[in-house]
Amino acid sequence: MNGPQDLGGRMGFGAITPETDEPVFHAEWEKRALGVTLACGALGHWTLDESRHARESLHPADYYGSSYYEIWIKALEALLERHGELNAEELDAGQALQPGLMTDRRLSASNAAAALAKGGPVDRAETKPARFEPGDRIRTINAHPRGHTRLPTYAVDKPGTVEAVRGVHVFPDANAHGQGEQPQWLYTVRFAGLDLWGPDADPKLSVSIDAWEPYLEPA
Amino acid sequence: MHHHDDDGHHHDHHHHDNHLGEMAARVRALETILTEKGLIDPAAVDTIIETYESRVGPRNGAAVVAKAWSDPEFRAWLARDATAAIASLGYAGRQGEHMQAVFNTPGVHNMVVCTLCSCYPWPVLGLPPVWYKSPPYRSRAVSDPRGVLAEFGVTLPEDTAIRVWDSTAEMRYLVVPMRPEGTDGMSGEQLADLVTRNSMIGTGLALAPEQPR
């Protein structure tokens, strides 16, 4: 969906404001927001793709008016409610009113560090040959799906060149919606700045995205 | 966030504090409920925080870059299979499962962004700074990278090509900045001191030996 998260090339957000000697966290609650979000992810109710979709599904006014950890917490509440682990009465009461469901998946302190160190690779076995190879000219599809996608609007319907074949990776457009991983070949695709932004673009600019095979057509 | 220079700004400041106070209460309530339900263990939350507050950060990436500067074999491995080369130094895991190193040259400057969210190579750089996750950077990095670089105090020669990597999948990119002049014979530790976080995102350059951080 081309929601508030789809920021590439948008104008009007002003100057970047880097902070000198920026701390890792700006408040105690940000620390807890990070930890609670990751601990809840370990319950296995949702995928990383579904959580990204929950964040981008915030109303644009809410998304742009929120810091990133606020976005995470608002999306986390929505995910927990969707999966039956939280309800509005509990949030009002500030206490649990019914037991948790996935309690057997609770992340323990002793497992937390190992889980972070292990991560969650998303490459999968190849089941068919890749359609493209490095150097191939492609055009991205003209698609504006209502659901989750990782093809940014600025790179929709644009000519580009396949630069690398990255293997077969979980397909977020399906995985975000509980439709399984449906792994697809993933490519790094490079675009000339002039093709993305027109004749006023920096002629020395190129931009690449990582694009799954269904996003691409031969040029 | 706001300055105390007049009454209006005082008001904004209080509003801001109240807003953050609300978030603190909201997160505390959520953690309490989830703990009561047996879904999270506050000690696991502590471990996660501790990991990214004290153990995983841009010193990791700086060690990777310093080794790439001084060890041609490692540099070649890093170019060929960054995930394995980086893991050999002990840096691996969440948000670094599929790594690619991109090397700056006199002719090409690399810069990394995630226009769609906040994808960032955690095992080598830690958690992203606020500006990396915020709309001004995410919107302009792909369309006006030279303007973005200027706001970081970096001016590249006009004929330097700029290559922007938008992290739209689970590939995570680490920029290897160019090794500064005058660093022959420096130790790995001394070299790592020159590698700033921003130089590994591509919004900065490595420091010269006598340049303050």
C-alpha cells in the first residue's frame, strides 16, 4: 500500500536534524518499547512482514505525528488485539482480564540473547530457476496493491537493470497477510536517477531496490 | 525538542513532556498486562535492551571496516560473502542475516536508506539513529542525496557518482568508506576510531587521523 510509510521522493518534510552524540534511547519508555516489541514478536503470532504492515496501516496523520517507537507501540497493540492477546477493556483497566494464549512461547531471559544472535534468515530453497540474471534490462510492474508490498511507489513502472541475484526469499506481499511465505527470487535492481526523477535529476545518481521476481517484467 | 525562549514555546514544551509522559504510561501499562498474561518476561525485555544499549553498536561495524582496510584477503571475502566475513568477527543475528558490503571508491559514493520503514544492519551498527527513521531522510535520500549529504556537512566532487541502496528487502547494507590518507601503519584499533557510524551509512566519510569525532 502506498501509505504514509512510502516516503521515497516525497517533498515537504524539511531538513534532516542529526543529533550530536545521540544516545541509543531518548527515554526509558523507548527501551521498554523496543524490548516488549521484540519479546512479543517471539510469540510467533505474526511475521516481521505483518508487523511492518501494521505500522504502515496507521492513519497518515498518526504515523507522521508519531516517533518511531510510538509507531511500534501503536502497531504492537493492534497486532496483539488482532491475535486475541489483548483487548480494549484490558488497556482501559491497565491489567490482564484473561490469560494469554501463546504463553508456552514466552521468551525467557536466558533465551533472549540467543534469539537475537541467531536472527531469522528469510532465504529459502530454490524450486525453479531464476527468470533474470545480472545485466538484464527490466521494467517494474505498474501495481498499486491495497495490501503490503515492498515495491516503493517511486520505483513503480520504471526501467532498470538487474545487478545481483540474491537467492529465493520469503515474499512479503503474501507473508504479511497470513498467506504463507510463497518464496520468490529476489534481485537487486538498479535505476538511473534520470529515469526515476526526470531530466532535473542528478545525472550521476543511481538508486537500487531489492525486488522480488513478481515485481519485474522483461524490458 | 522545543526551546524555552518565550511563553509560546514554554507551552509547547509542557505539551511535549505530557505527550511523552503518556507514552511512558502507555508502554508501562502494556508491559504490565502482557507480563500478567504470561506472554513476556520483563527479564527478557531487560536482556534485549542491554544487548543494544551496551553490546551491539557501531564499534562492531568499525572493526569490520578497519579489518577490510588492512587485510586484502578479508576485504575480498567481505565483498564476496559479507554475512560470513562479518560473522567471522563475531557479529551476526537479527537484522543482519543477509549482509552486503558496498565499497566507496574515488569515483563512487554509496549511501544506504530504508524509504519504507527503518531497515538497518543491527549486528554491525546497532539500532538506527532517529534521523535515519524519520521522514526527512527517508524521503530525500533517494531523490536528493547530494542535498542530504550537504546537511551532514559532506560535499563530494561533482563528478563522483552517488549510488543509493534502498533496503526494501532483508538485504542489509554496510558502506565501507575509503581509508583516509596518512593512516599507514596504524593499528586496527586506531583505524576503527576513524570509522564513524555515519561513514558506514554513507552520510559521512571516515575521519582523518587528527580530525575530532
